[in-house]
Amino acid sequence: MWRVPGTRGRFYGRDNTLADLRALMQVEHRVVLRPQDDLPGLGTTHLAREYAYRHRHLYDVVWWFDCAARPTESGVAFLHRVLEQLADLGGRVDQTVGPKHELRSREGWLLIFDEVDRPGLIGEMIPTGPGHVLITSTDPLARHLGSTVDLPPLDRQSSVLMLLDAHRGFELELVTAEAIAAFVGDRPAAIARIAELFATGLVSPEVTLELLRFGNMAKLSRTIPQNQVVYLADLFLAVRGLRAPDTWSIWLDLSEDYLEHQLLHRHMTDARSMLLHMLRTLVNGPEPIHSLQCLCRALHDVLPNTQGVEEVCRAIDNLPG
């Protein structure tokens, strides 16, 4: 019985972490995987998926539960959604699966509760029995759900290999790849986003490195979500005329995605509407430089006390035109 979402894809590094996870699972049976130092973009979900694939032959049931809280979801609605997933599994194995019910299987089971945002509610929902439970969470309170394994950033060699595999049509020097990996803290999510820029064929590794250096992007990537590194890099490319006109919509989509997540999370509906309006003016507006300057000032208002944003604003203010 198998339900693990997404495709496996290529996996880079983390063999030691996977070995530690397996060893602890055999002793404790319930393990919590958390990002080291609460850094974003370290790939807990990706590692949990890889663990499931590598060890699926040891279990006759491997089942994945989506436990990420929805923005407007109440605690009752969250519990109902998890119970529905448990009931789905119960129907497949012809058992009652849920709180205080033991899950039985011939060769053992592995249940993965991914992105547990409400650890206080999920603890009582986990079935008992002779199986293994893997929980991924960024919430410090999740530590009480089981023994903890901290997921560190990628090792530098794996980060570089990830970039080398994805650079496509550009000649990527080893020293440049190492510098890019260092700037984003060897976080796989940030490296994947930069690889997407490479794949467009519009951005060279050298320009990417220049953009990361400008405005102290490494610090910026640790103070707001890692994807913002790529969004601001894209902004620079647009201002400098390095993007073709038909790629404006790509940047618009990326920026809207960022604003949707960040500003809604911060409950800044008015700011979100204002910024989305400014973004749309970039496509057809007669003064794109002026629009970009306004956008950066708005970003500065939304994300105060962020050194990278301040430097971005100053840089664009100083552009000619």
C-alpha cells in the first residue's frame, strides 16, 4: 500500500542524515525531522520523500498525510481533514485507523505526517502499533512529538553538483558555482530557484553571482523567504534590460506568487492590492523605471529593517531615467 505525492527526482547528498534518521527510527519508532536553526528552504519534505522511496521495501504500508495548515482553516477543520486522510487509509487496509486505534500490518508500516503546523493537535491523531512515524515540521513545539533529527543545509559539493546539473546552456565555472552556493547558504530550495533562472537561458551564472553579491543578498535570503532572492534578482535583470520583452509576464507571475504568500500571511490586504497594481503597470506602463522605483519603495514599507531591500531601493533610485 503506497501513497507518497510527487515524483522522486534526483536527490543530492544528505546520506548521513538519512542514515541517522533510519538508525533512530529503528529504536524510537517516531521521529521528527526539523530544519537546522529554523532556516527556510532546507528541504524537509524532499528528504522525507526520499526516505520513503529508499525504504519502501521494508514496509507493506507507506502513507503520506498532508498536515500543512490552511490560512483560514480552523482547528476543527484541520482535525477533520486529517481524520479524513486516516479514514482513507483505513478503507484501503480494511481497518479502523485513527486516534487510539492500533494499525496492524504484516511487515510493518511507515506513516509520514508532512508539514505539521499544529503539533498540539496532531499528537493525539497518530495511530499506535508496531510501525514507524516520520513527522516533518518547522514548529519548535513539534519536538515533543518524538525524537528529533535536525536537517542541515546541503554540503558544498552537493550544492555545486546541483547547480552544474541545471545550468543548461551556460559554461559554469566551479569557482562561480561554489560562490553562488555560499551566498544562498547551501539551501536546496534557493539553489533550485536559481537553477530555474539558468534554465530560461536569459541569465548567466556570472550575472547571477553579481546579483547575489549586490545588496548583500545572502543576508536578505536568511531574513525573508528564500524565493525572494530570485525575485529581486529578476527585478534587477528587468531594470538592466537583460530580459526580453516577452519575459515580463514570467517575472510578473513570480512576483504575484510571492506577494500572495507573504502579504496574505501578514494580513496586509491593502498593501498586497497596491503592489499587485504596481506590478501590472510594469507590463504596459510608459515609465517602467519609475514603476520599479515605486515597487521597491513599497517593498521597503512592507519589509522594514531589511538591509537588502534598502540597498535595492537605493540602487534603483539611482538608475538613469
